[in-house]
Amino acid sequence: MLVRALAGDRLAAASAGFLFALVVLAVAGPLATRYTYDAQDLDALFRGPTAAHWFGTDQFGRDSFSRIVHGARVSLSVGLAAVAGESLLGLTWGTVAGYYGGAVDHALMRVVDLLIGFPTILLAILVTGIFGPSLANIIAALVLTAWPGTARTIRSEVVAIREREYVDGARALGATTPRILVRHLVPNVAHLVIVRATLDASTLVLAEATLSFIGVGVQPPHPSWGQMIYESFQYLDGHPLLLVFPAAALSVTVIAFNIVGEFLSRVLDPRYVAGRRP
Amino acid sequence: MARYILYRLAMAVPLFLGAVLLIFVAGHLAPGDPVQTMLGDRYTPATAAVLRHQLGLDRPLTDQFLTYLWQLATLRLGTSYVNPGLRIGDLIGTALPVSLRLSALAVAVAALAGTALGTVAAAAPGRPLDRLIQFGVVLGLSVPSFVTAAALVYMFALRLHLLPVAGWGRPADYALPVAVLAVAPLAFITRIARSSVGQALLEDYVRTARSKGLRTPRVLFRHVLRNAALPVVTTIGMAFGTAIVGAFVVEVVFNVPGIARVAVNAIFQRDYAVLQATVLVYTALFSVVNLAVDVSYAYLNPRVRY
């Protein structure tokens, strides 16, 4: 069904294809590139794109293409790990709050309200600033900023569907609450989780880039697109290419996630009818 | 109306206190010992104990938290541990107005331009201008602010030499930071304005006005904009929040002496007291902005009542 829907939306298909290729490239990483991300060649500084260096070289003679690929590795793994974490946490929190209702719901949602009030970058900066910018801390910070939104969305949906007949029926058949939650509620909110996860992926990849740009994210020598962009600022006057490649990579990735996310939100909506354009 | 304001305030206070608690706990979990940092080379266990007692750091945590709350209430933010003699209140007092000015300018620009662009786009849906504006909105929302900053700096400062690259104080220095900061709010507001005006244009009273013979600009000004304003106003409030957060990148890139730069420097210097204070200020700002947005929405929308 998804594939057929994709055939009808060329932009979404192109974005999905790009993301797939990016993931493959990131996973293949060191195997796909001729140089490592930190191999300096001080005779070949600031070269433009050549056959030997597809994206040129940077201020230390490092191959830009390898750095971009490795940066993809880092940015994507951090972003996707954070998305997985926050989706799981938000889904569990929201389902429990939405199903039980009452005092439990109230308490759980107060915590969510508290965290949602925090500006996201600020929270992330607070965590990495205080506890250090290790990869684990960055992922934890990103999870912390994103899970309340998912929890709220999931909870609203669970509240809407918890009185449906199939839930009643399951209960009448003697299903235990955990079984109802896992076998009936979660699959019926899954489409929301998927859409949210995709859109959050774009936000979190961007957030990681911002953190690295400011300096409290991925630390050198590990490349991250945000960090590469920051370094390129110094040489902007003479060598703008240093900025172009990581900026383009970041922007296109973020846009691709957004497009795929909006496509999925349209297609996975239970009211979607294939073949009909709204 | 007054009841709603009181209700909102009652909701906001516990949230703010919860945030303060979070920040307090985070500060205490920070690695490193402030007493050690302050004493440096003169550290001996005896001196440390005396200093710790003076600072009140040996009292139970609940005591410390209550003292912290009281100090906040009286606006005494303490002194920095890393740069002794630097009063945090002074630091924030000079930095905060800069950030606020920057954000306010950015939001003002975004609000005016966004409403104008959104209205123009809604007035001619599907046409090339509309498509162009929509594309601009997507770009504005997806392209990271530091990329926009770099592009604008490259274009206007380095190539065309129209604006300065860095510095602060002269009117020209404001141009690029405000422009970069305004991009995301502008995209938001344009999108909302376009959809809101678009909706309003479908209403019956517009058809009536048009059939009376009024031409589109007059229709827009006299009837539509007033009715379409509501979602836009709330978005402006949200846009202020976005601008406050976006200030982090802008202040780092353009070296603007605002609160975000104070916070970032505090992180690099491991000055947790300053970091705590800046996060607190941001949280307070955000609470106020959210409160203002909710209250303004209730004021403008007769259907929201408590």
C-alpha cells in the first residue's frame, strides 16, 4: 500500500530514496570512502572538487567527502537513536496516561507539561553543558526534549480510542490490562508514532547539528555536520565551498525527513483513500 | 476574563517552581566542587570547610533549595564561582536587554512581513507568486539558521560589503542578526497568515462584499484581515518563543553580547552558577510569553471562556 502511494507522490518518493541512500552510505561509511575523516594532507589544502577528492579538501587537507559521510554516520546515528528512545518513552508514557485516566493521567501529564514548557535547545544545552558532551549525553538530551511531545500526542489518541468496541470486547473476554495496552491500543496508535518519529527525526538531526555548531555537541575530531559548518565560517571569505557541502547535506536531510513525514501523515491517516487526491 | 488570567497564573506558578527545582537539581548534579573551584591553589580541607559553611553548601538540600527560592524571589542571583567578583545579576542585567531587543525586532519584522506575504499568497492561491512564497516557507522552516546566517553574511558582508560582519552597537550591526533571527518566525507567520486569510476569503461575507463591487484590496482591509487576525496573533506570541531560542545560534555567530552568549560562555568555563541563572531567566521569559499568548487568545476569541 505504501509503495503504491509512493508511486503517486514523486517528491516523497525522491525524499525517501535519498534518505535510504544516505543511510546505506552512512552504514557502509569507512568502506565507501578512500580516506579516513581525519587523514590530513597538508600539501592539498582547500582544494576544490577533483577526481581524487569528490567534495574537495578542507583547511587541514582532509577529504571533505569522507568527512561528510562520516558526519552522516554520526548525525544519523545520534538522531535516529534519540528518535527511537523518545518514541518508546513517549509511547509508553502516553498510552499509560491515556488508558488509566484519573489521577495517574493527571500526574503523568503534569510532568509532560513541565517539560514542554522548556525551550528545547535550552534543555539540551543544559544537559550537555552540565554533564558533558559525550555521545550518550547528547542522545539523552535530545530524547529529553522530544519525548513530551510524543507523549501528549499519543495520550490524546489513546483517550479517543479507549472506549472503542474492540477494547470493550477484549476486556469482556478477560484480557488483562497489559494485554489490552500492548495488543490493542499500541497497534492502533502506531501510525501516529511513525509519523511523529519521522518528523522528530528531522528536528533532532537539526538539534544535534545546532548543539555541535555551538560547541556542546559532537566534539572534534569526530566530524558532525554542525561542527563542520562552524569551522567553515572562519574561511567563508576565501573558501565558501567548505560551507556548501555540509550545509547542503544537513538541509537536504532535514527537508527529506519533513517531506517523508508529511507524506506518511497523509497516507497513514485511517481516512486516507488510495488514488484520491485531496 | 479576570478569572481566566487568575487560572492561568495559578497553572503557571507550579510549572515555574517545578522548572526551578529541575534547574536546582541539575546544578547540584554538576561535576566539580564549587568550593574547590573558588579556592583554587589555596585549597586546604580546613579552608574549604569554612568556605562551604559560609556559602551554606553544607546544609541539607531542602534548606538550600528554600534559600535558593528566596534569593530568586528577591532577585539576588549570587556571584559566579569561576569569575569571583562577577555578580550574576549585573551580568544578566546588561545582557538581557540586548537579547530582548534583538528578539523583539526580529519578531516585529517577521510579523509585518509574514502577514503581508501570507495575505498576498492567499489572495492569489495557486498562482506563481503563491507557489514561490510557499516554497520560501518550506525553505525557511527547514534550512538551519546557521546556514542562513552564513549565506547572508557571505552575500551582504563579504561580497557586497553592504553590512558589517561582526560588532555591536551601530544600527548596521543589527541588520544581519535580526534578519537571520527573523527567518523562522517569518516562515511560521507567513504559513499561518496564508491559511487563515485563505479560510476567511471563502466566507460568505467576502462573496457579498465582492458582489457589491468592492475590489480585492478593499475587501481584504475592511473585512478579512480583522477576522483572520486571531490565529496570526497567537502565532506571533509563539514566534517570540522561537526567536528567543533561535538567539542562541545568532548570538554565537554574530558575537552579540546577549544572554545566550553568556550561557554558552558559561558552559565552556564550567560556570554552572551563571548557566543556572541564565536558564532560569529563559524559563521565566518563556512562562511570561506563554501566559501572554494564552491571555491574548482568550481576550480576542469570544468563544474561549472559563
